[in-house]
Amino acid sequence: YRSGEAWNETGFNNAEFDSLLESALSIVDTDKRREVMAKIEKIMQDEGVIIQPIWLGLNRHYKDGVVGAEMHPSYEIYPDQLGWKA
């Protein structure tokens, strides 16, 4: 929903949202990013950009000793990056 982007089918335009989104994309620490994302989600809810009935819980299961099986942002699995811990 970033302003001016082709995939922003709603035409939503909010400078604070854009700034928070840019900030969230640069934060590596999950807990710190969660705080910024809460503000982003609140803007989306308050301004009626989306109807958000639930948040989907996502899980990734793998066996101990497997490396490269972390959750990817696009939920994709890259078999060429999977391996066993040495």
C-alpha cells in the first residue's frame, strides 16, 4: 500500500505510513520491527485501507540439524539452500 506503487490498487496515500514502512524494512531485530509494524497495521485499520478480520499464524517445521530452512518472507522454500549442520 506504499504511495504511488503499481501494486497499490487502493490508491492509498499516507506519508506517515510510507515512512514507517521504510523504517520497518530496515529493522533486522524482530521485536523492534514488531513495534513499527503495529503502528503500520493500526494506520491500515483506522483509515479503512483493508478489512483485517484475522492475522494468519505461520509456522515452519524442520528437523534439528537442518540449516537454511528459516522462514522466507515470501514463504518459499529453496532446496538448494538446505543442508545438514556440520
